[in-house]
Amino acid sequence: MGNVAAATPGDIIYVNSSGGNDSNNGSSWLYAKHSISNATRTVIINGIVNIANGQYTGASNTEITINKNMTIQGQIETGTIIGGTGTNWIFDIQPGINVVINDLTLTNATNSYGGAIHNQGTLTLNNDTFNNNTATYYGGAIYNGIGTIIETNDTFNNNTNTSGSEGVVWNTNGTIIEIKDTFNNDIPNREITSPLNGIYVNEVVPINVRPTDFYYVTKVVFTINGNNYINIDEQMVGVITGITGLSDGIYNITVAVYDTANNCQIQTVSVNVNNTQASANTTSGLYNSTQLVTLTMSETGTIYYTTDGTDPTISSNVYTEPINIPANTITTLKYLAGNTSKIYTQTYTIDTIPPTASANVKGGVYNTNKVVTLTMSEPLKYLLHLKWNNTKQ
């Protein structure tokens, strides 16, 4: 190898994936280490691990437990890249440990809690990028347990949680101080669970915001067609009272969410409110005669209906006259007002056939006792009256 020196601790340890060797002492670029894990073990307390540009992957560059104070310094944020290759996490910072990480890109890492970093100490991040990291549960990029994280000018791209749990940077019992970070295509620090794009008919339009990074959210502002509706200054935002009294029309509802550094993320949905109603003069029930059902609507327009139980569309029957519900049928009538109202349903059972009864013993004179069994043509709903010697029993 040449120029190989004995491995001794130092206050600055250099790492170079292309020209280094873990047998070197890491005291300069000439004697650089090859792997990050070797450098973090070698560096003295409060020392610096200085990493050259390059791709760092594999067991010697990932799943690194940090148990002493240090600074980990990349050469250029876009050039010094540590990759988990979809299988490994990168750093686990132990309780009580102070770590500064500057100018690195951490990518394709995975873990149950904190795809790239699991922090329990004090972690300062400056000009770092987190790309495509994945957590099974919380913290697609970073999980902060009992520690403190200070973030400055960091960028988060496409970090996710496979279980559907929340948080790109997830905080449990620690503290996060965020200064001008950028989030792109990550699970946002808010999501509108309702309303969704679509039609809302004859009902309140609900608004429900769930912040996915609870400890980041400081203010939520709603607007309807550009006009402020609700302004909430609190971190934990849950269900917000629904919007009532909207006339027919299309509304753009926007929610703007602010974090501790006054960064803002915005989501807008389009809601079509249609207050048109339809009704039937005869409601669902059991009837002993045919029925003529009249449909009406709350404003001028067309009513569409079906009688086979399928949902009506604008291609269904057009209502022009009362609908005949025939005898001895069970008919499900569905109808809507115009092409955007909700679908109404009525079910009619028409039974015009009187029940009959028969006895197993015919009338006559007998010299022994008889047990008479009566059989009905259909189940009885009301009490059967019998007469014995013309007396009602």
C-alpha cells in the first residue's frame, strides 16, 4: 500500500472511500480511513470525522452507533453520500451524546423508527439532505426519542413510513428546533382528511386536519375562495367544525400550515356543494294495494330514477309522471335530483293477496275427540280469531 501509518486516535480523522485504508491512522487525506464506522471509533471525544466526496455504503458505512461527542463533516452536501441501499439505517446517537452532522446526503436508509437516524442525544444538522429514506413506523428520515434536534437549512425529499404512521421527522419526548428546512414530496406535516375533492349534498362540509409532525405545527389557516375562515394557533390540531350555510357552487378550500420557523405548506381541495333535494310522497313500507309514487325536487330540474335497485344516473329513466308500484312485488325505487344530488332510496312491499286458512280435519260428526291443526297460507302478523258454537274465541 505504501505510506501506511499505525492507527492512532486523533482530533480530526479523514475518510476517503476511493483512496483510503482502515489501516491508516486517518490523520490527513494522505493517510485517510476507508470507512466511516472505523473513523467514528477512532476519533477522540469532541473530534471531527472529515469525509471526502464519494458513495459510502455497506456494513462499514451504515448502522453506526455514536457513543461519544463528535462532528461528522461532509465535503459537499451533494457529493458526500451515505446510502443504506434499502436495507440499513445509518446513525444511532446514544443518550447524552452531542453530535453535529454537516453537508451530507443520507439516502435509501431504512429502519423501524427513523429511516436514516435514530436520535436520543443532542443532534445538530446543518445543510444535510435526506432522500428516499423509509421507516416502518415513525420518522421516515429521523426519529427523535428523548433527545434534541436542531435543524438548519436541511432538505427532505420523498421520505416515507410504510405502515402509514406519521412524520418525516418524528418527535416523541424530545425537542426539535427547525430553522428554514425544506420538505419535498414527504409525508407532509399536515394532511386534510376531509373534505376531499368531490360533491357535498344537503350536509355540512367537514374540515379535519391531522398534523403529521405534531411538534412542528404552530398555526393553521383555512380559507374558502381566498377568504379567511378559521385561524388556529395551537400545535395539536384535530377535527374542526364543519362549514355550514354554503349555497350551491364550487368552492376552493385551502389549508395553510405553519411550523416553528414560519415555513408554510398549503393544500387545496375543490368542493362542489349542491343543496338540491328530492322527495317521494310515499315512503318505504308494506302496503296492501298498488301505489302511485310522486317525486318532487326543491328546484326546477330533472329527476332520474330506477326501480331495479341500481343507482340512477343521467342515463336512467326520466321522471315525468307518478310511478306505478305493481301488486305483489318488492320494489326498490332510487332517484336523484339533477345529476349531482345524493341518491334517495325507497323500498315498497305490495301484498294484495288475502291470507287463507285450512284445517286438517273436515267438518262433520265424530264419535271421538279430534285434534284440529290450522294452516295459514302465509305467516300471520295479527291474531287469528276462532269461533266455537258461533262464539268468538
